[in-house]
Amino acid sequence: MLDSLLKAGADATVVDAPPYIAGQWGGDGPAVTRTGPYLRRVVSRTTLATGEEVSHALAYARSSARAVARLAPAVRADILDRASRAASAHREELARLLALELGKPVKDGRGEIDRVADTFAVCASEARHIGGENLPVAGWARGIGNTALTYRAPAGVALAITPFNAPANLLAHKLGASFAAGNTTIVKAPPQAPAATAAIVALLLESGMPAQAVQLLHGGGDVGALLCAADEVAVISFTGSAETGRAVARAAGAKRLVLELGGNAATIVCEDADIAQAAKECARTGYSNSGQSCISVQRVYVHRSRYDAFLDAFAAAVDTLTVGDPLDPATDVGSMVDDDAAERVVSWSAEAAASGARVLRGGTRKGATAAPTIVAGPPESASVVVHEVFGALVAVLPYDDFDAVIDACNASRYGLQAGLFTRDMGRIITAWRELQTGALIAGGSSNYRLDHVPFGGVKDSGFGRETPRSMIDDYTVVKTLMLRGLSVWGDASTVDEGTGA
């Protein structure tokens, strides 16, 4: 299956990306196609899961959970290591699939596949370190004479619901960590990336992942709701909008959840910052993947004394970005996921301009390609400040007082990551403490992530941390063994003085 997916992508023919249910590729549901947002032609097709197929997948997952859990961690780790190497070997073809389905520049797609390889390797390493504890029960009088042991057991059936903006790497996080933990996983693919998702599943299967460990379903919110509500599912990992995240939580009920939701990321540029470097970094990370990242640079707060200089340097850096064909290796900014997404950038920049802001660059689109847009000085009530743009737009605002700008950043209902450019260690510590975000990137913009470092937010940005080690904690349950009357600690209450040396 992997070869056929990659070959079709390379030949520029329509890619067939079927579901994978109970060890078989193919489905009986209605056929749907995906039109590439830049190419404006059908690039992939699949079938939507029927209610019967959802039920079949759930029953198969429930019956498979024990077999997957019995795989030794070393076996799971070896499979993930092979998948890591396979991702690197197929880097170009996988990046092309991302470009076809999503309009993501191939240079960004290559970077995503590099991260897939890294993520699988990290998952493999974490699988080798899953263990437990010998608890200090004999430290209390009632525990004397006993031994208590724990280990982390697989939760059983995991559900991974992935987004369109990074469908390969975020699937690697969810599915890789779930398998490392010993679970079987049902994947609900994003409708915009059926082929890219199927390719990662096929890659894992060809690397040795047993059929019992993974299934792939395609569909919309109705399929997701059925899966979330299913009693067979023990844990759900979802990445997407805050609104859909709330729907997932309502449908899931009393299940374990890892929700990585929206963002409205702020970056602060202080008066002591290297303005040229800050501007260059904000331009590079504000428009990568056309700004379609939950940690993309959206709000930049610049000290008023450096505001004009930053705007000049930022605009100059944005002017160097190449906008165009995502299949061209020179392209920095491709198309957005669809025309509606690009229109959001245009309409919100126009709304800000009507309220007194200056649109220094962009504010236009051609099809689904939004020109990199700079909005200077929008009011705090503007949509580009209040809401998640999730597009090729950066708003730049002046500030006067550091404490006040912290408050401005915190006014957002989101709290995923923030960036800070300053040489003042005191400000870094203050911002780390006071910003209501899951992470602070000091010396960089908000848009930076290492896949082996905890990642997640607060407030409407969700909860839980999506990195292999943290996700293995969420994908496992602690099981305790109490050995009554057997103690590795000793059970004497006093020292027999007659036996002393």
C-alpha cells in the first residue's frame, strides 16, 4: 500500500487512500475526493466510514487489545525504530503528498517528515524505558512486612484524532506513543489529508506494526462523535479547534483526554532585543505553513521605542519570502487549506483597517493562497488580536510597560506558547512565571517546538502534554501489586541486641 500511495503522488495521478479496518485496506462507504488548494484539481480520494464500519473497527480493537499489550517493549521499540528509518528514506515522496493535499511547501513538508522520523525514534526510546516502582511502604508502621510494586499497563484502546496542518507528525506523536505504551489505536484522519495519513499508517505496517495495533477511518464530525462516545475507547488524543475539542469532551464523557487546541500566540520584543534578528525570526515563523499552526506568530508586541524600526525590518524580511507553487523547493509560502481559510485572512485584515490599523503588506488572496499580511496597530478588540487567525497574518502592536504587555498577552482565551526577545534574565523569569501559557520560548518566537519536550497549553488551548514521554503516561494506567507478608525492606520492629557484631 505504501508504494502505491507514494507512486501515485509522484506520478501526479489521483491517490487512492482507503481506510484500514480489521487488518484490511478498503471500505464500503461513500467515496469522497480531496481537491488540492493550489493545484485546483482532485489529488486524492477515499471512502467515508459507515456506522457499520465504525462498529466493526471498535469490536476489532477491543478484541485486539490484549494481543498488542503482550508485545514486549523491546519489540515495539524495534518496530518504531524501523519506522523512523523508513520515514527518512521516503522523505521526498511524503513531503510531496503533503504539498498535493494541503498546499504545504515541500521545504516545510520535508521538515515535517524529519520530525516524524525523530518522533518515532523518541517513541522507541521511551518504549524501552517503560517500567514501574518499588514503593516505600515500609516507611509507615502499617506498611511494615509488606511490599508494593507498580507498573504502567496499556490503557487498551486509544483514539487518535489528527488535524490537517501537520497530519504526519501529529499522527506520529499520537500513534507512535500509543503503540509504545502497548495500546491498539483507531486513527480518525483529517478529511483534508487522507493520503498523507494513510501513508504514515502504511509505513508503520510495513515496518512491522501488527495489524491488531492500528486502524484508520475517514470521515467528519459524525464519525468522530461515534468513536469518542464508544465504550471500547479508553483514551482520546485530539488536536484541533477549541470548539471541536469541547465537542470531543462532551461526547467522550468519563474518558482520559489529551486535548491540544487552538492558540493566539504572542511574541514580545523588548527594547534591548536584536531587532533585525527578531524581525527575521518572526517573519520566518509567522508565515511558515501559511500561518496554519496553533503556535504560529500571530501577535507581536514591540516596545514603543523600537516599534517603527521593527516594522521596517519585519516588512523587509516578509518581502524576501517566496510565495507560490508548493511543489517548488524555493517556495516559502504556499496555499492555505482552502479558499475560505484564505478569505478569513483578507476579511479580518480589512476589518482591522476599518478600525484604524495599517495593512502594510498583503490583505489579498489568489484562490487559497493568501499573501503574507502585516497588520500594524490594530485595536485590542480586532479579530486579528482576539481570535485565532490560523493563517498568513501577523499583527504588530506597540507597548510601553512590561507588566502591561504581560497582561495584554494574557487577555487571550488561549494559552499555548509565547515568545520573548530580550537580554534581561529577570524579564525572562518574570514572563515564564506570569504568562498564562504552557511554554515560553526565550530568544525566539512562539513558533518553536522540540518533539521530545512537553507541549501543550492552558485555558482554551487544552490540557495534557503531547510529547512521547508525557503521552505514554496518559496512554497507560498504573497497576499496583501488594505483597502481604513479604517484604524486601525487612519486617523487624526492634533490633535484637543479642545478635549484634
